[in-house]
Amino acid sequence: MSEPVVVVDFGTLTTSAALVGGDREGLLREPGTGGASWPTAVYRDPAGAVTIGSAATARQRAAPDALITWNSPPERNPALIALMLRHAARAAAARAGGPVARLVLTWGVAGLAQERVRRLLLAVGERAGFTEVELLPRSLAAAAGAPGPPVPEGAVVLVYDLGHTACRVALVRRTGPAAYESLGEAGASGCAGRAMDDLVAAHLRAIGGERLAAAVATGHLDPEAARLAALRFDLQLRETARRVRHELSRSLRTVDCVTPAAAAFELGHETLDELVEPLVEEAVDLGLDLLDEHGLEPADLARVVAVGGLVHMPLVRRVLSAGFPMPIRYGESAQLGVLHGAATLVRATPPRLAQPMPRADEQPLTWDVPGARVHRWLVEPGGKFEAGAPLLVVRTPDGALRRLRARDRAGVLVRQHAAPGTVLGDGDWLATVTGGGSSSRGNGARPRRPARDDGPGRLVHHGSRVDFVAFSPDGQRLLTAGGTEHALIWDVATTVRHLTLRVDGEVESVAFAPDGRTAALGGQKAVTVRHTHTGTTVRSLSDQPRATGLAYSPDGTKLAVVATGGSTSLVRADSGERLWRRPVGSGGIWASPDGEWLVVAADEGQAFVCQLRTGTTRSVLGRTAATRHLGWVVAAAFGPDGDVVVTSGIDGRIAAWRLPSAELLWTYADLPTTRGLAFLDGGRHVLAAGFDGVVLDAATGRLVTKATWRETTTAMAATANGELLALAQGDAVRIVPAADLLRGGAR
């Protein structure tokens, strides 16, 4: 696709948007804050001026009646949606250099099943200034945007969308390369985030007692002032309850207060769990009940995907994991996972081509789109069109908009035979043209996507989404893997595939040994050590299943393994003998170049600093709520001396730490997500890669330059000397000189 499209994930608490065109997507950030998402809120002052997002919520206590949110009366929702979408339209026009006609709007599963809601959203989108509005179920976007390669065609995925106002589940089946369909849906509001906040708020009222009641007493006020005071207190109480729930999702205890005049309180995560566990179990049971309705068992699923703000709660993850035999796939970010999936589907949707036409002065034009409804014509009678140009837009029965294109010869449209609103049958004659001709393509032929050979560096085509990359110590070979059972080894100089390695189940972690002769692969049943020249298995560590992280000691004699379930072990690389095991870790692991430290990723935005030799935890990165990452740590890199490490969470925030004290040196928070980190230029700079890339001064965290990717980088590796980088983007890996990145620019 080349036309720009605005993709909006409209949430009840936050909204995010992206401008998609060609093979690229770019976030439309909130003005002022630069955030990747912004609060779903609009403020109208007495003069009618409109403020959106964070600036609107900042005024809610002063004038709560003037704030429009999803908690406002339902009749105000259309205005809220339209104003938010109008903001997205203006931001997209500024980025694209002109108005963008097409909008793809994600929406909750239950809403899309109702024709009334569908019509309302289409009308509101057009009122916001878009001429083409398409609705995309969040469940389909979540399935498409889940980490790992796409599931096989015909496979069924269970999607949990655990949000603030509703918890929804959907059974989704993949029907084609860029196509998913919903098999069934279910939802409930009584187990969502708002219901949890209500329970926490009631608990805060109870423990606040008479002092809290006295602090918010309104008996001395006139009726209108009392009403506004009560409304402000209700907002403040809800904000406090939500803040407490979020804080206890990433720490063991929190201290807070509802108002400055009320007593401070302290709550532990066990209190939160006790309050909301019945609601969490109810939410998870929605999916199990949906499976029962369709005669399916959890083992019949190819994947379970969970998105929404509640997925950051450890209790939610524990209950979900207990209900299913496979690991749960969580979106990259609660705010951006669905948006990225929607953008992926928009980019991958192929254009519809007209069926071949017989040679004649006047020829019929037909497409195979039965059940579609004509939305609008793009070429009027008498208008000329180029080969492959879009001629009209139709809305398919599932609500999607499709541009129907001419084939590979230019011509003139003589007559239109279907007015807007016409429902089409199979092979209907829609237009008459002249100057065209028969096409050499067969019926239903799809244009091939241009090879991505116009970017810098060398390209290796892995063939599926790449989640792991690693250079050999000498930088001459590259190991790639991506959620299938295969790992590939490439020659860096020629980009020729040297070897294919296979494991049982998906590859979930990789590590090159320091001597370059072997590599460790974490599969679903065991960690296997393979010879990198012959592919033979050197040894299998069957007592280390489902390894989510692997790291060799610098001398190559030991291998650190993080296993699913929350444990880290150190084994001898030559025999597999276990040297120690500790109950920490739930993700990646990284070894310092001096062989002194291991940094082990954990849930709740923290990472443990352990002595490699003994496994003793020396310190915790992100010990306090103010310093930890949101969600979990997804990337880390050591400086060349091993005394500094940089980490990043799913929120994209980057932090630098002094070791072993865990002193926070600096942070950088202007990336929506980061999937790879590397020190460059002898340790003077740090590269962070994700949706886009930034180069930072390693000493201060100051921004040096930015890089814009053609696709989101899902993994990154650097050679030992820091001269070459491997950027995993889609189903390929681009190998680029680090010097190019230091100069900035598009990549």
C-alpha cells in the first residue's frame, strides 16, 4: 500500500494513533507531552474552546462538569469520539503534508456485533473529517500484533482484552496471510478495571473512617457547591484507587492518601489480591466458557493472547497461566500492542484487482467481491485512470473498506453501473471503460510486495518474524530465530544461509558461545547446545525446559539459564552440571563482560543483579516504584567495563545503572517501546531500537540523534567490537554499520 491511512485504537482510558503508509508506520503523539498515547478525555471551556488528552484531565478537578470522558453520560460519547478523531486527523495531516482520507478504527469485540454501534462509529468517523472509515475488531488486531510469528492458517487463537470498562474474549481463526475472522465473542463489565477500582475505593473509604469522612464533609456548603465538591471527591477517590491498583501491580506495598486532609494509608499486594481475585477469576472464566460453547479445549488453541491494562497485574498473569497449557502471549505494550497489530493488518491487506477484460473499444469491468456495498467512486465518468489505479471503494460484509483497482493498463471510465449503496453480486458489471485491455495476470492475481532492497546495509530474509538475533564473537556469522522451531545461521559478509538448526517446539532464546563453535538454543522441551558449523547436537540439557533467557560467561565455561516459572540456574557448559539455582527471573538474562555479574529480568519492572559465580543477589535495579520500569524488562546491555548497564521496559523507558550498587544514573523516556540496546563507539553512545531508534550519550542519557525505521525493530544485536548491528524488522534482518546509525537518519 502507498496511500496514507490513520489507524486509531480508541480506548476508554487512553487512545493511541499511527499514520501508516507503504511499509512504514509512525506514531501520532500527544501534543505537549509527546506521549505515545493520550487520555481519552476532552475539556470544553465556557467559550467553547476544546482541550484534549492530558491537558483536559489536568482541569477535571477545577471544572468536572466540563470534562467529557467515557464515564460521562452516554449521550456525550459521540462528541468525545469525534473530537478525539478530529485531533488525530489534524495530526496526520500535519505529518502527511495534507488531509488523510482513510481511517481504520479499532473497537471492542462486543460493540462491533451491534449494527447500531457500527453505524454510530462510521458516522462519527466521517463527521471527524474522514471520507473512508473502516472498523476493525480489537481481537483481530491483537491476534495479528501478538509477539512471535503468525499462527498457521486455520489455527484458532483465544484473545483476552482486559480493559478498564469491560473484559472481552474472542475466538479468532487465521484465514489467510493477512486475514483473521472472529468465531465467537463474550464480554462482561463486572470484572473489568473499573469494577476493581470500585472495590479498592470502597476499601479506602472503610479504612479512612471518620477522619476521611470529616475531610470531605459538605454540610456547610450550598447545594451547588456541595454537588461539585462531592463530584471532585469521587474523581479523587477513583484516581487514588486506580493509582493504588497500578502501584501494587509492580510493587509489594504502597503508601498513599486520598486527600491531604485525610490520614495516609499503607496497603500491600496481598490486600489487593484478596479484593479483586474473584473478579480476575471471573474474567479468565469468560474465555474457558467460550471454549466450552464451541466444543473446544485449551489444548486445541494455537495461541492465547492477552492485551489491555489489566495484563500488567501479576495476579492476572498467574490466573491466566494456570488455565492454559501454553505460555500466554502478551502485547508489547498495553497502550500500543493493539495499535501495532492493526497497522500490521492495514499494511498487509492486498489491493483488489479487476478481473481481466476482453479486448474491445468498450469493455466491462468486474471484481469478485460478492456481498460488498459500493461506498464511493474515485474516478468519475469521463475520467482517465492509470494502470493499477484505484477506481472505487466498497465496504465488505465484515465492515472493511477495500479499494478496487484497474489492472495493468491505463484507460478512461465511460459509465458507472453501480451507485453508492448498491450491494454487489458475484461478477457484477460495475463499470464500462475504454483504452484498457486484457491482462496477462490470471483471475485473482495479487501484486507481489516489492522486495525490501532499498534500505542501507545487507539484508537476510529469515522467512518469518524474527524475535532473536546474535552475532558470533568474531562477527562473521549471524544467528536468527523467531518463534518457529528453526534457527538459522548466516554468513555476514555474503548474507548466504550457512546452516539451519531445529529444536522441539518454538525457539525461545539463543546465545552464541564465546568460542563461536557452539550455540545454545532454548526450546520448549530442553536447552540444546549445537555445533555452529555442522549443526550436530553437542549436548542436551533436558532439565532446563522452556528457557526464556540464555547467557554464557565470558570464558565460555558456564551457561546461565532463565526457565519459565521464575528460576535462574548456572550450569557447566561442557557437562550441564548445575552449579546453582535461584528463584529469581522471568525473562532475559545478560552477563557482564568481566564475568562478575548477571542481570536477570523479572516481572514488575525490576531486574536482579546477581554474582555470576555464586548466584547471590547483590542489588535490584528498580527497587523503588519511582525507578522501576513499567511491566517487565525486555532489553539490557553492559558497558565495555561492566560497571554500567542500561535496561529498558515495555514502556520504552531507558535507564542506566551503576553496578553493583544499582545507583540510577539517568533515564530517557521518549520512545514508545524498546526491543534492543547496544553500546557503540567504544562505550560512548547507547543505541535503543524499537518503533524508532535513538542514539544517546552513554554518560548523560542526552539525545544525540534519532533514526526512523521502515518497520518496527523486534530484536537487535551488535558485534563484539560494536562496528556492526543486526536489526530484526519483520521477516528479515538488516545488517548495518554502526557508524551509519551514529549519523542518524532514516533506516
